Amino acid sequence: MNPTSQPIIAQFEIPNFPANAASLDRQSALLIENIRHTLTIHAEMFRRILETTPRPSLMLAELLEDAGNRYIDFSELVCNASLRSPKD
């Protein structure tokens, strides 16, 4: 991450799902809702942390980078599993 760039902390935008989103299984739908809710909470926490003193540690930035990389791994696993699943 470039330390001079300033990411925008805003409320997490909930994307519009395609019409077939209603066909999601309950487990996937609950996970999606949980992740959305968690991201909204985290965005507010980071906004507050960045506006107060003391400033956050670089360890937090490193943890966030590691977590982001792990979520990219999860995304790739889900994508690969989806591509392998039989078409309805």
C-alpha cells in the first residue's frame, strides 16, 4: 500500500445483485449479509481511529494487508468452486 495515498473511508456500498441472487442458498446469503454488516462496522471503526490520537500503529496496516490478501484467496477459491460446479 502506498503510504501517501489516502483511501476514502465511507459506508460500505452494497452492490445490486443480479436477478438470480434470490436463488442463493441460505448459507451463502447469510455469509454475504454478515460480511456486508462487518465491513460497515469496520469502516466506521477505521474512520474513528484515523480521526483520533494516538495514531494507529503500522502493525494495523500490516494486519489489514494480510487480511485483504486472505480475502483475495477466499475469492479465488469461491470463483474456482463456482466454475467447477454443475450448471443448473
